[in-house]
Amino acid sequence: MDEVVVDPAITIKAIGHQWYWTYEYSDYNSGDEQSLTFDSYTIPEDDPELGQSRLLEVDNRVVVPEKTHLRIIVTPADVPHSWAVPSLGVKCDAVPGRLNQTSISVQREGVYYGQCSEICGTNHAFMPIVVEAVSRKDYGSRLLRRGGNALIPTTPTIEFHNNGPVEESSSSSSSEELATFRNVIAANNEAELYSRITFLENQNYYGLPPQTPRGVWAIVREHFDQAIHVGHYRRIYDQELLELQILEVKGALQNRLHELMLSEPNLPRILELSPYNNIREHAFSFIEDSTESVSALRHSFSAGYHVGDFD
């Protein structure tokens, strides 16, 4: 896959077929919990509406927000194709067995036409591409009409980043893009995160989540507000989500250990010899000690050890 320099706010996958395009908005889910996906066919020559261009119009356009960094991933389902929109200065080949990608940012609202630029068979001339750029405030409503009322953002994939500190950008467009991203795309994700943190706090866990005077959600929100641009926000969200998932797993383990210890016939004697005041504190300490050992083992591997070294 080719490298992309700019962190994208939105990713769109274009899949070439004989002879139409399929588009997948991988940042969203439709009502059936799958990525928002639709096919785009050319309008027949004998069925254009007034004002439509012959052999250039399609039944489903690619809708994108203006002034937003986009990543277009291109691949074919059969033979080679090429996703080309000359007015946007983009041409990306679709090669079987490969994912190619390119980065674009449409600066003005409007409709941009293109075509498949790789001879792909009998109906090669009937694979037009139409990109419609709309304002950021209208982008969400346009997607809702396409995906139905159940259209929601997906939870970002957990990734580990080692890019070092993120430098602050002086561009006001980055701040505007981030605000749009949080309001349109990430709002449901933040709401779900808040719900899961609240649920965790209301459980009878010992030491989970860590007690703070301001509350966990206030700290998480503060971390989100420190984001400089969309890519930085994604990295913060990934980290907060990962830490929450770890706490949820620890809580489930604590419950299981609590149940096992309650069923232990010699529990009173064990508590007499234990330095802990209650069963859950004992389970909490056991889990924390165990995870510290796992972390140390992971650090050993990252330092350059290999599986064979432990044989």
C-alpha cells in the first residue's frame, strides 16, 4: 500500500468491477452493522435527467466534505481499473491483489467528474466517477440520507503509535476540521465511552477505575480537548479506549476471582493469613501483580528477545 503523508479525517474505499464502482465508507456503520457501502452505476444514455452529462453521470455519487483530508483506497474485484478524476488531480490504479491509496482535499463545493482510465473490457467507457463536495455542516445529513437513520460512526481500530510528541499546528483549518470531526463523526463514540466509564464506576469493583477527585470522564474529556488535529484526536481516542478495555477485563477477572474465593472452603483461614481486608482487595492485588509480570515479559520481547531465546 502506498504511503500517505497527511492524516485522513475520512477514508473511502473504491472497488472497481466490470463495469461499475463500489464505494465503502469505512468510518461509518449502516443499520446492519456493516460499513456504509453502495454501488455506483452510470446513468443509461437514454435515461438522463435535464442537466445531466451524457455517460458521465451516476446513480450514486461519492459525497465528501470540502476542505477535509480524505484517503481514497483503490482496488479491483476482477480486472485492472483506474480511479481518475482529472479536475481533482487524482489518478490511482486499481491492481488485482493490491490496495493502492491516495490523498485528496477538495477545496470548493461542487461536482467533479472522472472515469475509469484503464481499459477493462467491453464496457470500459461506462464506468464514470462523480465526486460531490458539500459543506461540512451538510455532510452528515447527506450521509444519513444514504445510510438511513441507523448510520453511526464506527469505533476506531486500536493502534499503537510510536510517533513521538505531536507538534502543534498553527493552521486554523486544522481546528475547524477537528471540531467538525468531533461533532459529526466522533460524537456517538464519545457518548459510548462515557456510558462505559459510568457503568464501570457503578460496579462493586475494588480499585477500578482508579479513584480521582474530578472523576475519570472529566480527565478523559480533558485529554480529548488537548487534541490539535484529527490524527492527534484519533490517537488519543485509541489510547483511552484501550485503557478502558483493560479496566473492563480486569473487572471481569476480579468478579471471577471473587466467585472462586467465595466457594473456597478454607476462606476464613486464608483471610486470617492474608494482609488484605477483603476478598476483592485480594483479587485486585493478584490481578495487578499478574499484569505487571505480563508487562515485564512484553518489555523483554520489545527489547529484542525472540521466542527461541526461551527454549
